[in-house]
Amino acid sequence: MKPLFLLIEILIILGVTIKTIEAEKHSKKQKGRNVTAQVSVNKVKQYLSNVLEQRKPINVISKKENLLENKKNHHKLRRKGIRNKDLWKRNEDHLENQAKNNFTDEGDQLFKMGIKILQQSKSQKQKAEAYIFFAKAADLGNLKAMEKMADALLFGNFGMQNITAAIQLYESLAKEGSYKAQNALGFLSSYGIGMEYNQAKALIYYTFGSAGGSMMSQMILGYRYLSGINVLQNCEVALSHYKKVADYIADKLEKSEGIPVEKVRLTERPENLSSNSEILDWDIYQYYKFLAERGDVQIQVSLGQLHLIGRKGLDQDYYKALYYFLKAAKAGSANAMAFIGKMYLEGNAAAPQNNATAFKYFSMAASKGNAIGLHGLGLLYFYGKGVPVNYAEALKYFQKAAEKGWPNAQFQLGFMYYSGSGVWKDYKLAFKYFYLASQSGQPLAIYYLAEMYATGTGVLRSCRTAVELYKGVCELGHWAEKFLTAYFAYKNGDIDSSLVQYALLAEMGYEVAQSNSAFILESKKAKILEKEKMYPMALLLWNRAAIQGNAFARVKIGDYHYYGYGTKRDYQTAATHYSIAADKYHSAQAMFNLGYMYEHGLGITKDIHLARRLYDMAAQTSPDAHIPVFLALMKLETVHLLQDILFFNFTMRWKWTVLDNTIGPCWDLFVIGLIVAVLIFLLRNRYG
């Protein structure tokens, strides 16, 4: 590794690309969330200048100072007549350890300060300032801070993307045993981003990363063994990897409810993408605020929920959540009362943990028959918070809430029967309630269903089903937050940053990320991959998304084989993929494309009648297909008519030539005479 080269790279990228990020994540008006982020270039330069040179603790003291100090000590020893080399060595080790401890402590403190700022900050500017502390800590040899800086260089946080510099930092960190660096190098090798495309090497990196404790590497290996990507397909091995990650996620979920992340599909129409339902547009948000202030209770509760967990692209803000819930509760909203109870039960900055207050609001909501309030009371009795533990009371409240369809209550009932808490163990009932809750997406219910299928508890063991369920739980990990940052990077025109983030998520098995990565690669706007590699890589990702049930991706694979994008032109394979999309997913586009191929006999036997049928089916399946189908049918019928006319002319000319040769040149007169004679005969018989 060449520290000077990396230093130059970092200084160049920081001097040129660290700039003001106008992160208008919803629109230009969203000032509260998308403030200007500008990092002090000089400060970051100052503290990053020696990141690699000070990799080892022995180098924290200038070499000249070390040499001078050692010489002085050596001369003192000689003057005293002490020539014991062991004493000199111990003296040197003491200096090294002292320097190491001093710099390690300072580096740890700076790193913790950066993390604190990052967690508490709401604006991009404040978050960017956290990286100054990371840079200082990295300069002192703090490995975690160096990992943060390497990630910033890889993903382009705050305009710092420089993949070459990131790779060199990762390689340095990997030598120190950093599992995050191992995972990152595996990811880059698997795509050939800044490194040689090498799947075998990627697998080795992932294996070392998972052994070191990387949940992301575990998840990637689970997906690879599930799908047979560069390894032999093995459900049991996939189960082992996914279970480790799912256990980790479930532990987090039990402490606080998981926050589902919005996963925007870039393949949607541009007009839908700009006002995507997954992300709340700033103008709409302002309109909702206006309605809430005017007293719209339903909007007040909705805004409170959005701020409570940070949904739809809004920041998590407990104070705003409590503000809207209190307004709605004052107007008599049972849901608002229940959510206030939930806030006090869990505790946060706006509503400190208070079981008595939680009980009060849950009781108010429950008295109105509210399912969330009933569930809240059940939790208080189940865990003995503010009241004595009473499983009978908990069971009663959970049953009432479950009957009203509240998935969290259904899960709690399932858990009581699964664990035998206050009731006899009953795996059949546990499975029933877990299944009901899972239909609403309750993550812990999905986890326990996976546990039951993995061990054959109460159900017939099914490795495949267990893996699919575990995979769903794993996809709720904190890494899914990259969906939002990737989407906003794409909207802001930072294509490379968006692609790297989506590509990492795609490697972890997220179907939406696979289709989004393929979409970006297909556009050929990215600069981090050679253009000749983009179509083959996009085809690979479309294929992975199609295997996971994406109908649009299946049609795309057909298109790639039809036009020869990233592969050889193959009409037969294209027709096969169109057929799958049409039969399995009822894709109107696939029906239309298949009809066209039948019309022209491309890769399949020509069949005009089947082409007509497929065109009609496409029009029936999607209203958008009406005009294309009408034009296609008009063209088909016109061409077919012209062909019939030409065929008729050719056939008649052939017949006339035969008659001239056999009967004579006046055969037409003979035929006319014969017809007249037959008519006279028929008329005589009729009137005779």
C-alpha cells in the first residue's frame, strides 16, 4: 500500500468533490429536512492527512523524536555502565505502549463524539460535521473511524465518493481483521467496481467477513446458498446463515418495534416516481399540517404516527408526534390516546418512561373499545409494568384486541401459547395466531413462524419455507435504511452513489434493489463501471429479481434476449421468458410482445390466430394496452388482407392457364352457357 498515493487521492477528492449538498429530498421547499450540508474542507484535510501513515501505534510519535529519545536513554545507560539490552527493550516498549494508550483513548473519544452527533443530528449539515470527528479519530489510528471514512468514500456520503481511496482504506483495514472491510471488498469484487470482477475472491471475503461477525456477510452468503449463486444450492446452509441474522434482528425488534423502510421502485413511470406514494411530497406534507391545525383528527393521528417512527421520508420527531397525538386525544380520538400510552410505555425524549401515565391513556383508549389500547393494557399486565404480573388479565385484553384484528395482539397471543406463559403450551394455536399476525407483516410473528418451520415445531418441517420467512425478517435490518439514501441520491442526480448503495442491497438479496440497480445500469448513466459491462451486469440483476417474482424483470430478460443486450440475440429464449411473464404474472406487456412474435414467427411457429388472441388478452389485462393493441391489430389485419388478395390473384391466374390448355381459349363462354342452361332448367321445374 502506498500512503502517499492514498493521501493525494483523498486530498484531491476532498478538495474537489466535498461541496454543498442541496439535499432536497422531497422538493426544494423541504428546508426542514434537506438543509445545505457543507463540510469544512480544510478541517477534514488537516485530520485525514496522516490516516495511513499512522496505522500503527508505534508511529504516533514522530520517528525523529523517538530516535532522539532512544539515543538519550541509551547514552544514559552507557554512562551508568548499564548495558542490559533487556532493560533498554523494556524502556522502548513502555514508551510505545504509553503512546498507544494515549492515542487510542483520544481516538475513541473523538469517534464516540462523532457517533453522538450523527445520532442526535436532524440536519445534513450537523451530520456532515460528525465526519470531522471521524477524520480526527481516523488520523489517530481509530479503526472504527477509519471504517466510517471508508464507507463515506465508497457510498459518497456528503459528496466524498472516491472508490479508489475507499478500496485502499478497506484493504488496510482488512489486514487488521475488520469484518466490515472484508464485506466491502467482497461486494466490490462481486461487481468489479474499482477492482477485478472475481466471484471466487468475493466469496472468500464474505466467508471471512461472516466469520468475523458481519451480519451483512451472513445475509449475503444466505442468499447465495439459497439461490445457488457461485456455490452449490444448499437450503440447510442458507438456513444457518439467515437464522443468525434473524436472531440478531429479532432481538432488536423485541426491544423496540421495527421501522419498515420505504422501498421505492425506480422502474415506475417518471410521473409516479416524482410523487411516489412511498415518500411524502413536501407540498402534501404542508397541506396535511394545515388540515391538522384546522382540527382534522384523522390527519393529526396520521402525522403523529409518521413522526413517531419516521415514515414516508420524514424525520423521527417525538415532540411533533406527541403534539399531534395530544391534539387528537383532546378531540376524543381513541387511537391518539393509545399512541400516547405507547410513547410513555416505551419512553423517549418527549415522553419519559412512565407506567402510570401509560396505563392512564391505554385505559382511556380501551374504554372506547380501541384495539391498540386493549393491547397496551395487555402488555402492562403481561410484563408487570406499573401493575402486578397477571397473565389471565393479559390474555383477556390480548384476545379482545386480536378479535379486532390488531396484529401485535395476535402475535402476543401466539407467543403466550408458544412459550406457555400463563396458559398450556399449544403449538397449533400458537401457529394460528402467528400466521394471522404475519399476514399483516408483524415481524416477530414472521420470525417465530420461521422458527417453527425450521424445527418442525407444531408444523411439518420445511427448510425452504423457514428460509423465506427468515429472509423477510433479515430484510428489516438497519442496513435497509440505504433504500432512502439511495433514492434521494438518485433524485439529486448522484447516480454513482445511488448505484453503489442499491447494488450492495441487491447483493444482500433485496429484490427491489436488484431491479433498481439493473434499471440504473441499463440507463448507462453511471461512471463507476465500464459501459460494456453494464448490460451484462444489468441482465444478471434482472434475472435475480425475476427469480424472486418480479414480473417486470421477467419481461426485461425477454427484451434483452430479443434485442441482444448483454447477451446473444435469441428469439426462442425471449419467447420463453415472455410466456412465463404472461402465464404466471398476467403481464400485458409480455402478452403483447409474445403476440408480435407469433405474428412474425420469431423464434416460434407463425400463428396469426394466436397472435390475435394474445393481443386481445393484453388489451383486456391492462387499459394502457388498448391503443397499442388497436394499432397492432389494424396492421395485422391489413397485412393479412393484402396477403389474401395477392394469394387469390396468383391462384386464379394459375387456374386460368390450366383451363386454357385443357378446354380451349373460349372456356369462359362455355361456362357462362352452362350456367344459363342450369338456371333455365331450375326455373322450368319451379313453375312447371
